[in-house]
Amino acid sequence: VMDPVVHFEMPAEDRKRMSAFYAKAFGWKTQQLGADVGDYVLVTTTECDPKTGRPATPGAINGGFFPKRPEGGNCPSLVVAVEDIRASMKKVAASGGKVLGEPVEIPGAGLFVAFIDTEGNRLSMLEPSMKG
């Protein structure tokens, strides 16, 4: 079983400017969230199935913008959907990666945790709350 890439993330210095750029250049829709969820911006690049919350077009993904961090990790990143986040954390560690902390609940999305792969790339895993 392969775990699919379901989301992308990109850092932003100015989330309003970045949202305006991608809306104008590519027609993407954005939703600016508040400080309670880290000033995250949800990005819609393709319409979603209302039943599953996943993109209706096979192979398409949506994403988000996060504020640039002073401590680093300011690179575009991918999010992989997994069936069991705790089991997948063990697989990442056993495969030579490093899990960054404990999973956090993202309301309406699921459990989320970041990790570093063997090449130093920062990615994340999501155990979706809406499966299907």
C-alpha cells in the first residue's frame, strides 16, 4: 500500500501578498485562518468532494501557506496521508528519518506531525479525520 501526497505547504513572509499572487497568477482560492491555528492560509487549487474533503480530480492536491519561521524549516513541503500516524512515525524512524515532536490535532483535518527524511527534507504526515 502506498501513502499518497495529499497536500503541499509553502512558507510566506506576507500571507496576503502571497495569496494575492497565487490567486492572480493561477486562480487559486485562499482562506486566511487566525492565530489559533498559526496564521495558516488554506489554499484550494482544485475542487473537493464534499463527502471526503479530498480533491475531486484524481492526482490533484490542495495546500497551504505557513508563516516563515525564524528557526528555519522555510522550504516548500509535502504532506503524506497515512492510515495510522503512530505506526507511520515508527516506520519513518526505523527507515532513518527523524519525527519532529508529537502529532497535533488539526480541527477538521486530522492528526499531523512533521518529519525530516534521510536527505534533510522536511515533510509532514496527516492521518485524515475524513477517510475515504
